[in-house]
Amino acid sequence: MKPSSLFLLTVAVLLCLPMAQPGSWWHKGEEKAGYCPEFYLNCRFTMIPKCSQDKGCKGDQKCCFYYCRRQCVEPWWSLD
């Protein structure tokens, strides 16, 4: 394998790494009140996120992993 091909492969893997573990680095910064909705879906892949932090969402919405991507959703106010 050529060095340039190896470099491109390494860069591609490093860019995709955060999407493989969606909960690992997204929760930095100030979080809004409420809980992310629990939705258990076996995702074969993670889609491109629509948000990265709660402060990027309008109003009371939270940035949550929901339907195989991070997106702004209405929060749950209790876990019952």
C-alpha cells in the first residue's frame, strides 16, 4: 500500500471515529433541563448529526441521540 493511500485511510478512520461512539464527546458544554427521550433502535450506522450541543437547539429542545443521529428533540421532564 502506498504511503499516500495509508494516510488517506488513516484520516478517514479518524474522522469517522466520533460517529461510531455518539455519546462519548457530545455532552461537553452547558446542558439544558430535562432528559433525552429513550428510543431503543438497533442502528446499523450513525447518520450525520444535526446538532452537537444543547445550546445549538431552539427553546427547550435538547441535542440527543435519537433515530440513529444526534438531533434537537423535545425533552422528557421525568423518566416515568
